[in-house]
Amino acid sequence: MVATKPVDFRKGAEGLAALVREAMGADPFSGVIYVFRAKRADRVKLIFWDGTGMVLVAKRLEEGAFRWPLVQDGAIRLSAAQFQALMEGLDWRRVHEPQRAVVPVAAS
């Protein structure tokens, strides 16, 4: 889940978990990865529950900026491929879900 509105980057894991619960209406202990951005689009923080504790990951791009959805209230879901593209600093909007192949019913 990606929070589309920038957050105060002084917040730690507990503060971001509170945002997940209050602003997103979600459970921060569900195992879902929650992604937050700073006002400057070159920084992100991720939090997730790994079963033993809350994990906080921070990343700052040395060049460029993360491609981010339009700033609005709420959150959006990304697929695993879109999330990977976002973390690489690529335009995740250009990543599409793979199309399911039609399973043949008979061999000819």
C-alpha cells in the first residue's frame, strides 16, 4: 500500500504505524508493506510487520526522484512488479500485470 500524500519524515516506525491505522484505516500488523514519501520525492520509508517486530526501511535516491501518484488523500495498492519498479526509481505506472495465458483444453 502506498500513501499518496507526503508525510513528516521525522516519524519513526511507531508514528508511521499510527498513520496506517488512523489515516489509511488499515492494520499495520497485517504483514502488508506500507510505503510513505517525503515532500521531496527522492526519499521513501517503508514499514511492515515481519511476525516478530515492526521493520522500518528508508531509501534515498542519489539522483532523480521516485515516480509518485498524484498527491491526494488516501492510498493505492501496487502489484509486486510495480512496487519493485517504484523502489528502483522507475516509472511504476508503466508496469502492467502479466496477462494470464489461456490454458489449452486439448493437445493437437
